Amino acid sequence: MKRLALIALLALPFTGVAQEQRAEVIDGMAAIVNTEIITISQVRDLVGARERALSEVYKGQELQDKIKEMRLAALKDLIDRQLILQEFAMLQEKGANIPQYVIDDRVQTIIREEFGGDRGAFVRTLSSQGYTLTRFKEIEKEKIVVQAMRQSKIDSNFVVSPNQIQAYYNKNKTAYATPARVKLRMIVIRDDSQSDVPDMGSKKDLAGEIRQKITEGAEFARMAQMYSEDESTQEVGGDWGWIEQNTLNEQLTQVAFSLSPGEVSPVVQIGNAYYVLMVEAKKSAAVKPIADVRDEIEQNLIQKERLKVQNRWLDILREKAYIKIFS
């Protein structure tokens, strides 16, 4: 776990002209940002795990298209990161700096949280990955710089008006909607099953007799435990819990949502199976009132404004820079 944790920490882009130029000889350039090189391996390091996840879902040309899209997005992130670091380098000439104790505190936090405070294990893991402690601190410093520079461009005094909150709520009501639901129990009898249910004539007749017993006072849950052939719910008395309208097939959904609380359905036949349903409770579709989601909406709007400010700042950096992307 320690080794994997540190690999995750190191699988982040690093700069340093000499190191990047050495890497470029091996794997080629992905982009140039002013005088700095971003290598293909840096891009692949950033998206490797996600590419492996994609390969489990997509195949062929679709997979290649997804990978290309992901790598391009990663490259753009690396370019933005490099622009931010270069902007900070110019500020350093005017006296800006990250205090050494901030970097040391970050490293100590990593040792404490990822290595249980074992500094020796941390250093050995670094060495096994080909990194020195000095280089690791440089990487952490760059991460701190990027975070601090982004944060410095955000005005913490954004004010969201009640009208903005109301407009957002009106536009996004579906996000705050709770669909109609029923609390359902169901007994399933199958004609073609090899169950331990005693042979009591046709399964349709059996389903009818079970329903009759329930309407005469037998406990639905007990009948389900005795007769239902749905292995996933038999032991819990046919309990499906709260379901929405997309849980069951269309025919069973229509029956379930037409029942009143406590009502038992007629026997429903679908193919070679017979179903008896009972609804224990119902909840109508509803939308959360704005008072319940006002704070959430306000934070969403503030975050959007912060991203807009950051993107405008990055746009300015991009316009001033020489950027070349290699296909």
C-alpha cells in the first residue's frame, strides 16, 4: 500500500528543463510551452490508470477515440500547469516565494499519513522509484505553487443574489426532484422452476390460492417465505424495499403503482411466471423546496464564478505564451 500510495503521488507532472530534455530524447515531445518541454511520457503517466479503466468498457476505434480525447485533455492540463509555474517564476524575481517550512510540513504529513510516521520506509520507497528526497520536495513545491497561484486569483467575496439562486433553482428543478416510490413485497411462482414448493396442481392455481390466503388474513411475508421462488427476496418475505418506476418491467410497474397501501394485486402472469404484489406504503413524486437547497445552490454558483475567474486568468497566460502541441 505504501509503494502504491507513493507511486500515485509521483505520477504527477514535473518540470525542470534538464530532466524534461533528457526524457524527450527517449519518448518524444508532446508540447512546448515557451522554453519548457512536456513529454509524451508525462501525459501517459497522468492518464495511465484511467486508460486501463476505459479499456474495460470500450473496444476498437471507440476506445482509441476515448484515449485520444483523454490524452488531449491531460496535455491541456499540463500546459496550464506549466504556464502557472512560469508565471510564479517571474513573481519570484520580484520576491515571491513558498517558505521551506510549508514544503517540509507537506512531506511530514505524507510520511505520517501514508507511512505511519516511518521516514525510513518513505525514503526507501522513494529510492525504489528512482527519486531522491530533494526531487520529491521539488515536485511537492510545484503542486503547492499551482494550488496557491490558482487560489490567489479567486475573489473570496463573491455575492450571490436571491434572484440568481431562484433562477438556478427554477432551471434545475429536476436535480432536486424525488421520484414517486412504493414499498413493495412480491411473491413469484414459476411454471418451469425446480423448487421445493409442493405440487399443488397448476402454478397459476397455486398463485391464486396464495393470494386468497393473504386476502383472508395470512401474513404476506410469511406466504412469501413459504412459497415464493424468487431466491433474492424469499428469505426476507418478498421484500423489495422502496422501488422507483424504472425498477421493474412495465407490466409489473403499472400494477405496483396502481395499488393503494395495504392492497394486494390480482395474480399477474408474465410468460411462465406468476406474481402477487402488495404495496405497504407509497410516496408521491416531490421537489425539494428551495429553502432546503438554498445553501447548496449558493455554493454551486460561487464555485462556478471562481472557475470563470480562473479560466479568464489562464486565457491571458495562454495568449501571452508560445505554445506548440505536437500531434
